[in-house]
Amino acid sequence: MAQELRIPLDAGMLREEIRTLREQGGDGGVLDEIEQKLAALPDDAPHDELDALYRRLEAVEPDSELEAREPTDLKLIRRLRPDGPRRMRLGCSDEALLDRMLGAWLARAAGCTLGKPVEGWTRRDIRALLEHVGEYPLRRYFPPVGHEWTGRRYHGWQQDCLRGNIRYMARDDDMDYTLLGLVIMEAHGPDFTTRNVADEWLNTLPYHRVYTAETVAYRNLVLGIQPPATATVRNPYREWIGAQIRADFWGYAAAGLPELAAELAWRDAVLSHTRNGVYGEMWMAATIAAAFTVDDAEQAIRIGLSEIPADCRLAQALNETISWCKQDGDLETTLDRIQAEFGHYHPVHTINDAALVFVGLMCGHTSLGAALLILCTGW
């Protein structure tokens, strides 16, 4: 008799699923009970015990009113989005457009290179290191540090991204997906499907080069699960930032067409994400598409927001952040507010990361370098 296929589980996945369900308004009493039972299990708890708890989590319903405000279906998303320009005139020559495209690619590479040495670090860790070498606030790429430094250190694989060592854009998953967007568009054209995206992942991405929600979606594809179920089957990371980091190419491909950029991003995102995880990619792609036609960061961001549900948690968070940037007039104060308000989310959740992206764009004004430095040292 064939055995039922067992999807690998660990306690961390259950903890993240509990957190996700709390954020989505699931029954707190039931979640408290499951959390207590999970905490009582030994570190090497048998799969069957973890599986039983996860099955209980899968039965927990999110808050119905919040769920209605946060659909994943594209038609429903469009019903709930605010008014906005869906097509915009580029108003530039082909030569100027090509220059802007090159600038976008180079900025993507520069930002990845700048941030890679301190990926996952806190503002406190980053500041401590920079103050030790007398370079706070940071003005260039991160510097090497001597052996006398006893705080948090760079990993060996991050050395190629330190000042004085940079010879190329080191491989990074953020840039992987920008390049993969180009591969998908060249192979399938603008009418590509989510299944096409899945096939290019399987053909192009090594399994050990995908993370969190993408790892789960990849695993589900290998198990024969089809999109969009790949985003929901035992995927506690479905509202994390993985989809948002895949947004850039769709904004390039649909320059001046924010509605189309958001749709392309949606087709990509639903392979691995739901709700705000999907909105993050749609918002960012539409913002990039708009940025080819407008010079004001806030205007581009608001156009991006016009492609996602007006009352979703991501839109609420970004609108709050807009207000804080204008009220505070001080970067550190605004960053503290983001931490206080959205710090309950995982550090790579879409909502808090999108708020930081917004702050970088707003406080960096028209300086690319200033924006990147804020983004890479602000969390």
C-alpha cells in the first residue's frame, strides 16, 4: 500500500504559521492553545505530532472582514483598488528610455551590493560596526573591519561586496529574479502565465538558491501541486517579502503602464504568495512603471498604491508612513515609528519592508545614493 506523502515540517514553520494567522485575525484562543502545545514538544518532536498541530492550524479561519478586504484574486483586487492612472505617457525618446532602463538595472545591482554584507542585521548592529570604524553615518559601500572588532562580523561569502573588493555584482537572489523576469518575458512574451513562471523556476533556479516562500512553492511544484495552491500548501511565509523582491523587471517591461506592471507582477507573485505578499510585488512593479514618467517619489508610490486594495494592511501601513515622513522631518524618528508600529511582523515581512522602501525613497529625495544608504542601514 502506498504511503501518504509527508511534507517536511519543523517547529519554526509552525511558529510562523501561528504568527501569520494572528496577523490575519485568526481565533486567538485556539492559536494560544496550539502555541502552548508546540512549546511543550521536545526539539526532536516526531513528524506526526508536528503534523497534527499543523492540521489544526490549517483549520483556523482568518478574520472574514479582513479577508474580504484582502483578496488574492486579480478581479477582486481591482474592484477594491482606488482610482489612479492606468496608462501614462512616457514622453521621452527611445534613447532616453534606454538610459533610464540602464539606470534601473545599475541601481538594482548597486543596492544589492551595498546591502549584502549586512543582510539580516539590525540598525543597532550596523551602527555599532560603523561607529567602530568611524564611518557612521555610512556614505559609501561597507568597509572591511579588522580582527580587533568583537561585534557582529561579515560572513566570508560577503567579502566580495565590501569596499575595495568589489569587482562585479555578486550573485544574489534579489537579482536572480530580475534576470529571471527577463528570461520569462523572452521565452513566453507578455502573455506568460503563472505556470510558465513555475516552469522557468524549475528549469533555471537551483533549489538551494530559493528561500522561505519560494522554497515552499518550489517544493510544492516538485510534489506535483499546481499554482496557485503552491502558495498556500503549508506555506507560513506567504506574506513575506519574497514576491516583492521579484517586482523590478515587471516595472521595467511595462514602463509607463502601472496597471499592466501590476498584472504581470500578480501572475508572478501568486506562485508563492497571497494577500499582502502579492500586493507588495504589485505595488512595487506599478511604482517602478510610474517612475519612468514622473520625477516625484511620492507621486510614483501613490500611483503604485492605486493598483492594490485601498484598505489592505499594506496600503494602510504605507499611508501611515507617508504621514510620518511629513510630520517627523527626522529620519531616525520615522524609523523608530516603523519599528514600534510594525516590529511585530517578521523582519522580512512585506509590510514593514515596504515601509522602509518608502522611507528610503522619500528621505533620499532625488539622490539614488542617499536612498540606498537609508534602505541598507534603516531596519
